[in-house]
Amino acid sequence: AALANSIISAYDTGYKAGLPVACYLLGKVYENGLYGQDVDYGMAMEIYKRGVLFNSVICVEAMYDMLQNDFFAALDEDNELSDQCALKGARGGSERLVVATVDAYYEGRLKEYADEIEKYFIPIYNDMTDPEMDDDGRYDAWA
């Protein structure tokens, strides 16, 4: 118990200092009820938000994942919060959230960002989903 309290205290100190990794780790403590802490989704979301303020992509990914949770389903019925998280994460370099951003765009959402998505994220998405090509430009069955 003493070790768990010192771990949570260290994460909390980092969180208060604005360290993005500490925000992520402390958020996970509350999200999953680690180290004997009670599960508190609201607190986890607030902690992740602080990490997002410091441009932490892992905190954006964690927020996105939480918004996919049934607990937040009523809060994000139109997927607007999830889509904004996905877009912010894609801008920050998260390949997983590039996929979520492009998928949302193909589903008819995020249309106001069409130019940006088509110019930057769809090419990345296509590169991630296209099969490997050989040196001669043909698809290589052995790749």
C-alpha cells in the first residue's frame, strides 16, 4: 500500500507540474482503478485533458479511447468529441488516430476539415492500408 501511494503521489506531482507522461499515467490509474485507487472516469478524463493542453498525443489517444467507452456514449452521441480527438491526434502524429480521422471523414463527418484531411491524412492512410510494392512498382506477393 505504501508503494502504491508513493507511485500515485509521484504521478500526481508530475501531473501538477504539467508533465504529459505523468498526466497519462495518472489518468490510467483513475481509468483502470490501479494501485487500489477507485475507478473514476471523470477524473481520468480531466487528467487526460491537462495532458492534451501540453500536446501529449498519448493523452489524446487515451481520451479518444475513453470516448469509445459506453460510459461516455451519451456524451458523444454524434461522435463530435471523438472526431475532434482523432483529428488532434492525427495532427500530432498518431497513426491510429489518422485512421480514425479518415474513417470519420469517409463516414461523412469532419467535412469542414476536408482540405486538410485530403491533403495530409488520406495519403498517410492509403500508405498504411496499401499492400507492399516491389522495387519495380508491382505488388510483391512475398513482401
